[in-house]
Amino acid sequence: MLRRVFLRQMATVCGFTGLGLFAAGCKGTQYARVIKPGEREMVGSHQAGQETYRPLIDEAVGKLVARHSMPPPHMMQVSTGPEVLPPPRMRVCFVGVENKTAEEIGDFKEQIYESIDTRLLECGSCAPISRRYVEAGLRELRLRPDQLFVPDNLHMFVGLMQQQGQPFEYLLFAKLTSGTTRENRDYQRDYELTLELVNIHTGEQDKQSAMLSKGYHHSWTSRAFASWPFGRK
């Protein structure tokens, strides 16, 4: 009788021990998959991710490019007769992305910069200066992007870029901001991406922005209720 009780207790202890070892072994295991075009992508559960930044970039850059679309080609008289020349493109110096949100954006900052720069290049009406020239110039003069609004600093920076064969007419700044609305344990965060284009000769500026709202829920039931047609408005 005592022997059976002892064996039963040992089996229980060994079972829990084995389960603990199994759990410990699985703790360091991670799985991944390649997300193919058209498949469901992940949505950030605690902060913004690609589902937030990608549409913001597309909308803000689209608005800016539409406002400054390329003018029609013009005629120029040459020795062989009139020739149609393409209109000059806007020389844009994109100096960086400023994060003023309530979140750390990590490696998304680099991706946002590259995405905006690529879309400007693809639109055809803009000729952005290479980021390598811009960063090298700022380092050489020991300037931060926001210090370019000081006339003397801007004059030195423009002169240095011209020496490098990279003249430009416009400065472009990108800023991310956010606002948070809380409802008990759930909250909504409104993200906004603003692109500010400044003419260095006249000082005139143009701003285009895009906004996206995202809800964060403490449980799946809260999320389901918020999405339900008869849930809270």
C-alpha cells in the first residue's frame, strides 16, 4: 500500500518536472514565416507598425506631389528648329524625419525616410538630393536639421551643397505626431505625418499631412465589441 502511494507521488513529481523542462525548452523557440503578397499582415498590438506608417506615407506624399505636379513641356528654339524640352524638376533636399509621437519608432524611422525619398524620386516632378550628401554636409557644418532655419546656417549649407554639385531649391521636413484618447483600459491613438516643403529663396512653405486613427484594446472581447455593428460609436 505504501509502495503504491510512493510510486504515485513520484510519478506526479516527474510529470510536473517533465512539463517544466518541456516548457523551458520551448521558451527559447521562435517561429517565422514569409508573408507573401496578398496574405494577411501583422498589426501592431501595442504601438504603430507598417499598417500605420505605410498609408500615412502614401497619402502625405501623394498630396504633396499632386500640389507640385510637373508643368507641361516647353518649346525652345535651337539651330535645327523648335525642340520640346522636359520641364525642370524640383531640386529637393530632404533632411530627415522627426518623431514627436508618444512611441519609440525604432527602425521604422529609417524605413519612413527611405519610403518618402523613393516616392519623391518615382513621381517624376522631384529630384531629391542623395541622403549621403545631405548627411555629410550636416556633419561637416555640425548642424542639426532644425538649425537650417537660421539664415546664416542655411547659407553655409546651400553653399556647401553647391560645391558638391548638389544645388537645391527646397528643404523638406517630415514630422510624426500623435494624440491619445483613453476610454477606461482601451485607448485610441491618432497618428499624423506632416510634410513641410520650404522654398529656400522666398521662405514660402507648403504643408501636406495625413492622419490615421488606431484603437488599442485590453482584450479580444473589447476589440470585437468595438468592431461589432451595434458596439459603441
